[in-house]
Amino acid sequence: MSLRGKEVRPEIDRVSHEQLSIMAKHGDTQINQLAAKFLEKAIAYEWHEISLILDRSERLGKLRRAADSDGDGGGKG
């Protein structure tokens, strides 16, 4: 049984395709395998950046909700 990833077909400009082709030939690999490797690296990097922002946002939201709930009953009465 062969495990295969999901397929995407991005279009890249001519110069990038030529550069990718040269790198693939130099590395003795197929161009689609090299493109997938680069795309996966880029996704991992971007995901890391986004996950840090999401984590910070979540923490700030929790802090903000806690501050809002502490201030709700203090001045009434």
C-alpha cells in the first residue's frame, strides 16, 4: 500500500520553474518532489508564525475576559 499526500497544482512563474528544474537536476530528484519539499517547508514556517499569533491572541483574550469580569461588579452598589 502506498501512502500518497494530497495533490495541489500551484502555478509558478517561468523563472522560478527554470530555477526549480535546475535545482532538481542538480539534486538528482524529480521537479515535483523538490517543489513539494519546498512547499511543505514554507507551509511549516508560515504555520509556526500563525500559531504564535493565535496563541498570543488566545492568551490576550483570556486576560481581557478576566479583567472585564473582575471589573463588572466592583463599582455598583
